[in-house]
Amino acid sequence: HDDTETMSGFVASFKSLDFYRKLKKDLLHELTDSSTSGVALSVVAALVMIGLVVAELSAYMTIATDSRIVLDHFESSSDDTLQVNFNFSFPHLKCEYSSVDATNFMGTHDAGLAARVNKVRLDKIGRALSRHEDRKTELKHTIDAAPHEGPFTAMSLKESVFEVKHHEYDIMIVNFFAPWCHWCQRLEPVWEKSATQMNEKHPIETDKRVLLAKVDCTGKESETLCVKHKIDAFPTIMVFRRDDNGRSFHETYHGERSLDKITAWADNLVAQQNKEIQKTRSVDVDKDGVAESNAGVGCMISGLLHVQRAPGMLKIQAVSDSHQFNWETMDVSHTINHLSFG
């Protein structure tokens, strides 16, 4: 009995600490009274709370973009440049065509002050092949070649016979061209003369070691063939071998477009096939450090660029002074591996 009284006293003492006491239900109606103004304020407060919830939810679900440029303050002229570090991978843009530039925000003039750019050729599955070195001089062309006389020797191929000829000859060198292309028009007489000279050394009817052919990428019977081999620059000279399979790499020719250089390069390929010299898909015939042909289909571009501390753009684009591009098929999709400043 004493324990019960002690517990009751403890509970009563504990309840006395309640700062938020409630009214008894039987006294609620006696101590409170509703009013019209109170109802109005209650409705307004409820609407305001609903509006705030909707506004906050809408703001949370809305995607907003905030672009701003904050320029550093510098005290001397030596601090007015910014270093841009970059590493991009282009799986379908050849290193020969890739160009790195920095321009002002209007795109009207070059804003890069100094640059160090490295290019690495990639195969069709993205693996590094070899380092690419840009040409120190302009690519030479035979621009005064007289029109080819006599029958055309370069075999014109269509999709229906392409694979048959591909596996009939040890080496098939194909000039993918477009009739509207200025550089293709310049190459046409040189290519026919090169085919004639190679045919004199290796008659295509009896000697199945090498064939120089051509494909018109605008023709209905060959257009899909050019898309299959990702021909997006004209002219493109590509090598096919009898023992190729679906995973084979086809090197392309980027050397001088003259009779002597093209035939010397073709002779090098034949000598490789005859096992007279080491077989390679990167051929440097004149030993000038720049390969006439290579198997690269993509390019990894890395380096650094010093630019002025002002709004501008870093531009990596397809540029060539010896090709015309088919922009409908040109693929410049890329992966940004690294991009930092300072």
C-alpha cells in the first residue's frame, strides 16, 4: 500500500512538469468560441501553406542553368594568361584531320598564345597504335598532270563485286572518291597513270599480287560501300588484303599524290607481301619520319594551351588542306578524358 502511494506521488510530481497542458474536453466548448474572422484567417493560412508547399516542390523539380564567368584579378602582365590542360579521344576522326585551336568568344581570331599538343593514333576499338607527327611541310600534289591517255587501268568497283576482287588479289589499293571533289579531280590522272605503271609490272589478268582500283562514293551501287568503310574524306586511299577478315585494320595513304610516290608506296606493299622486307601497316617509304600510310582510324589528342584570361573557346575540329569532307557522315563524337585549368 505504501509503495502504491509512493508511485502515485511520483507520477503526480512528473505531470506537474508539463508546460503544454491541454484543456479538458468538457471545458473546451466553455473556454473557446468560433468567429467569422477566425474562420477566414484559418482558410487564408491553409491556402498560403498549400501555396508554399506547391512553390517549393515546383522549384525543387525545375532544372535551371546558371552560367557565369569569374575572371581573376592580376597585378602584372605575366599573370594575364591561363593554362588549359586537355585530353580528348575521337574514335572516328583521324589524327591527320584533327586541329586544335583557341579563339575569342566571337570566334573571329586566334586566342592561343602557346601550345603543346600530342596526338596518338587509335585503332577501330580504341587502342593506341602509334604517335602521330604532323607534317612540317605542305602535302605535295601533282597539279599539272596531263589527262590520262588510253584505256582506264584503275578498275572501277561496285558493291556487288568489291568483296570478290578484295579476296582475288593479295593487295587491293582503292581510291574512294567523289566526282565533285576538287582534290579527287586532281588525283584522277595521277591515279590512272599509277595503275597503268603497276599493271605493266604486275598484269592484273595473270599476276594477282596487286590491284589499283577506284570507287565512286556518289554512285547508287557503291554509296553503301563507302558508308561501311566510314569514308568521310575525299579522296581516301585505302589498302585491302586477301587474308583480311572482319576484324582487320585497313591502312590509309596520306603521302604525296604523285606518280613516283604512289607507285613507290605500292611497290613497298608488294615487297612486304613477297616477304622481301618486314611487314608493317605503317609505311615510311622516303624515311622522313612521317608515315605515308597507317592503320589509325581515331585519335587521342592531349596537351596544354596557354590562352588569354578572357572569354573564348577551345576548338578541336576536322581540317585538311588536301581533302574535302562529307559532313553528312563525318563523325566527330568524342570522350573528354581530362579538362582542367591552371
